[in-house]
Amino acid sequence: MDYSIENASRRTFLKAGVGLTLAVYLRPVAAAKAVVGSDAAPAFTPNAFVRVDVDNTVTVVIKHLEMGQGTYTGLSTLVAEEMDADWDQVKAEGAPADAKRYANLLWGSPPRQGTGGSSAIANAFEQMRRAGATARAMLVAAAAEQWSVPAASLTVEKGVVRHPASRRQATFGELAPAAGRQPVPEAVGLKSPEEFVYIGKHVPRKDTADKVAGRAEYTQDVKLPHLLTAVVAHPPRFGARPKRFDPRPALAVKGVVDVVALPNGVAVLGKDFWSAKQGRDALTVEWDESQAFTLGSDEILARYKELAQKPGLAARRDGDAVKALAGAAKQMEAAYELPYLAHAAMEPMDCVVRLAPGSCEVWNGEQFQTGDQHNLAKLLDLRLEQVSITMLYAGGSFGRRANPQSDYLLEAARIAKAHAAKHGGYATVKMVWTREDDMRAGYFRPLFYHVLKGGLDGAGTPVAWQHRIVGQSIMAGSPFEAAAVKNGIDQASVEGAANLPYAIPNLTVDLHSPSLGVPVQWWRAVGSTHTGFTTESFLDELAHAAGQDPYAFRKTLLGGHPRHAGVLNLAAQKAGWGEPLAPGKPGERRGRGIAVHESFRTFVAQVAEVTVQPDGRFKVDRVVCAVDCGVAVNPDVIRAQMEGGIAFGLSAALFGAVTLKDGKVEQSNFDDYPILRMADMPKVEVHIVPSAEPPTGVGEPGTPVIAPAVANAIFAATGVRLRRLPFDTAALKQA
């Protein structure tokens, strides 16, 4: 793309072809009048992402959900950089649901607004910078016109426009009304990296102060007139439906206002949460389980093992792996089991819906605006523009709030609709899931079974690799199916396996996608959560079978993938790979393991150090992480996300498992679905590879690498391979 340049020192930073067509999404209204009060001066709104008020506040409108990952800070950084705003004058607010203005530019056509796939910075890097540069140019033009001086003679620093020759200056707020009357430039230049003030530097997060002070607004904080709280009785088995129920015991509870039937449950509405919950507890529901799912985890796994005995649909086929394996000097085979996983975000599902004739208003931690807006409009027989969504903070999500069926939003809307039918079409309902509801009635990361076979030649070089994957598709039946399922293969099921970077001449990956009645969807890092563990564990097995160092073995096979090799080398160097570990106490065994993986175009390598006790218990002592995510917009946020991703992945590796018995989820809360505690958290060091490549995501790529790194470290310490998650340490007692 060719852009005009304001002056010789300001260059377009991204490579040609990386830039995105912004005209549709930056359609500004130069003279827009965002009136704050009847007598207030109009704010300056040069485009959909920036607003400058006369009080000198620069508001950055954020199209992506802030759920703890730092989106409000990262996207605000991009605008502040190109505006030359003072960081303290910048505030962030969530964008409304409007795909025409706020589409995720990496999600293609038709435009869709939402947060996922570690795409916030990646899709908005240039867009937000241009939004800021446009605002800056118009503020400078306003000052030049007022002072009758050339725009090129002006400087901007920390929200102040100056004319050094005459010593005149004005703040953004003072220039805002005049800037709103300036024509919008068709093109603007962007800073070169050496000019960056904020990008690549530390800036305080924009959400921290409000969260620490309790000012941050979550769904639970929403208070509206006539608000009722709803709690739902869900069936004990997936696919069951309410057959009959008696509302009288629930209605007898003080504070309970209504009981309504839903397609898959019964909702109790009360004046507060406790009343509604007590009413639900008093409710007796008889369920129709004629179409219910009744299998247990062991039965599902047994079926998967049967499927794995025959070829699936080919996701990748290089050379002739069967022939090469048969002729290999040494053959290896291993099977890996990974359970269903809950998202288990700190904030369970909740949503506020206010219905009136011809309108639906929603407040929640909104992750998938476009899908939810369409699904709500269809359910309520409204036009799209009659459904408004206010995006609040979310207390975590890990993919759960971007449900392709809009499950919990539609549940809230159905409750409000049923109640409104009795009250003239009006209802205001806050639906709240308890932790138990979230654990048993939600959607899960699928259970997977992997079988890998490998062959080495006489020199210990891999010549064959066969990888068979069995697990439910998360894309089938979703709005993304047409793009994500090709020739029957869910790309999310094979990512991280079908694009294995190692130079192995004969390589096949095939897939079985059985259809089951267990609801599944994406979970942090999606397919890489299982393929990262299996591929990096098995490659380690091949390295040891070849009698080679696991780091050197990988490095040799990554000759054609310099960014994989780059993080691998950096992690190994910083971890002191090859140097002996400090000895543990008598009876303790210590080991070091390594793994590298790419997900969402970000490259991560990790080295884990473990100490194994004589009774089989072990502790992950230290993790050294190297990440290459292109331009590091906010290094501190990147480090935090790597640390968080490691904790999340380690939690699953040590504890995470949703199990079914006779179709019922056996877990209910953190007592039987434990998560990582502070005592289990290792020391983590994060090293960021300097890069001029376009930025990519960091919310998810730290998660897939930790489990194989730890498993490989345990093998180094004990000689025992752990191929099932969560880790079963019983075998370590005997080692």
C-alpha cells in the first residue's frame, strides 16, 4: 500500500501488503457532535476510535473485550503513540456492537466483531495507529490555521501542540472544537520504530486502577430499575428437557417473583440472587431424558481407541510414511489421552437483558458481538439495529464467552421474553450461573486421543512420522464451519500437528471427528492445547531413542523455520541448557525439559525444571520462556500473558479434568476441579525476541508449551514417560 508521508522522518512501519483496508472501518465524521451536555462544547471525533473532549481527555474506543489480557492498554498504546498524547490523558472505553465500524479485520468477510484467536493487537495494529495519526494531523491542522503558520513548523509532545518559533502552544482539548472542523486527511504517515515513545516501552495498564479500587464494572455490578435476578435449573444430562415441574414450592420462597420454562431448563426469578437460588433449590423438575447423552468418559475413550485403529481423513500427507516406517532402523509408538476441560473463568456466565417492545439491550462481558447480536435478533424477532450490546469487563473467559450458539445470552433473553410476556412486553433480567452451573451445564474443550508413530534411520534421523487424532470438532455447526472445516477436517483439531515444522520427509496426519452429545467449543489456545503436548512429547521420545540431546535434535530439524529455532535457542541459552542442575535433597530427582510450538503466528519455547520426590510428587521449580510475537507493543503485558498462559496450561496439566459418568459431569466447583495455587506456581522468566515483524497475539500461545516441557523434564529426571493429562504420578513412585 502507498501512503503519503507528512515529513521525511515519518515512515510507514509495516511492510507493503500487511496493511489493511481501513476506509470501511475508519469512516470518520469530521464535524461529529458528541455533545456531553446541553451547553458543552462538542468533542472532536475524527473516526470511530478516537474522541478528544474539551477537558483534554483522549478516549480510545476499544473494539475488543478486556478480560484481563491487556487489550485496553495495548490498543490505547497504539493510538497514543501516533497522536503523541500524554499517557495520563488517555482513557479506554468499550465499543458498542457494530460490525461495520468495529470488525475484527482478521476474520474476513462478512465483517464480524469479536475477540478471539489472540487477534486484538494483530488485527488492529495499523488500524489503531492510523486512527491516532489522523487525529493528530487534524489537531495540528487546527493549530496551524489558528496561528497562521505552516503545519510542518509545529511539534506535538504529550498532548500539547507547539510552535517553537513563537512559543505558542495549545492542548488537545483546547484545539478539539477547531480540529473537528478540519477536513479528514485521506492518508497519514506513521512513525518509524526509532521514533516510538510508547510502543516497546513500559506504560501502566489502563484497567488496573479501576480494578484495584473496585470501580471496574462487571455484569454483576449492573443495577437497573425493576431488575430481577434469574437462576436456572439445568438438566443433569446433556440433551435432556424439562418434562414437568411444579412452580409452587419456588414461588413460596420469599423474594421469588416468577418461574418460567425454557427449552432446556426452568428459570426462577427473584428480587435478588439468593432468593432466586433458594427458589431454584426448592424446585422439583422431572426431566425427559429420552434424547439425553448417557456415556461416561471411559466409554468415550474406549470408542476413540477403536477409531484410532483405522485411518482417518488425511490432514497432511508428505511422502510415504507407512513405507518409511516399515523400513526404519528403529520404530516408536505412543498414545496420549487428554480429557474434557472446563474454562473455569473466575466470573461464571452472566448477562443482563432489558426488553421493551421493539428493543433489546444487553450488558455483559461481551466477546462475540456480531454472533450474539444476530442470534438475539433472530430469537426476539427484532432488526439487528434494535439489539444493543454494552461491553463490560469480563473476569476471564478463555474462549467461553465467545460461544458460537450464544448459549448463555439466549438463555437470558428467553427468560426475559417469557417474563415480559406476562408484563406488557417489558422485563429487566440479570441471569447468573453459579460455579456449579458453569461447570456442569457449560461447554468444554473436547476430549482427545492421539496415536503417534515414528521411525529413525541408522544415524538417528527421523524418516517417518504418523499422527492420528480422534476428538470432537468444535467448528462443526458453528458460524465458522464453512471456513474452518475443509473436506471434513476441522482445522482447529489438527492445528499444531498438520503444520509440524520439523524436517521429516515422510509425514502423515489424519483425523477422526466423532459426533457426540457433549457440548464443546474453543478453549485457550484451541487445537494447540492437545497437539502441542502430543507432538513435543513424542519428538522428545524420538530424540532419546536416537541417543541425542532433545534441544540439539530439535534444532537440527528446524533449519527451515528460523523463528521456531530462534525462540528455541534463546530459551535454551537463558535456561543454561547443557549445564548440570543443582542437586536436590537426598532422594530427590531433578530434570530439565524443553518444548517449542507455534500458535496464532506466535512462536514460544519453554524450558521447565522439575524436582521429583521419592513418593512421586513433583514440583515445577522454574520455567524459562522465550517468545517471538513480532513487534512487542507492551513488553510488560507480553510477559504477564506468558506467565498467565503458563499458569493456565500448568493448571490443566496438573489438575484439569472434566469427567462424565452415565452422561453426568462429575465435577462441580474448585474443590473437585482444582486450579493452580500459588504454592504450585514456578518461578517464570520471560525473554522477548526483538523483532520488526508485524505483531501477533500473546493471550494464548504460552499455554500449549508448558505441559510437554514439564513431561519431558519429568522423563529426564525419572526415565518415566507421562502420556496422559492430567499427569498421573503413580508411576513415578516406582521409578
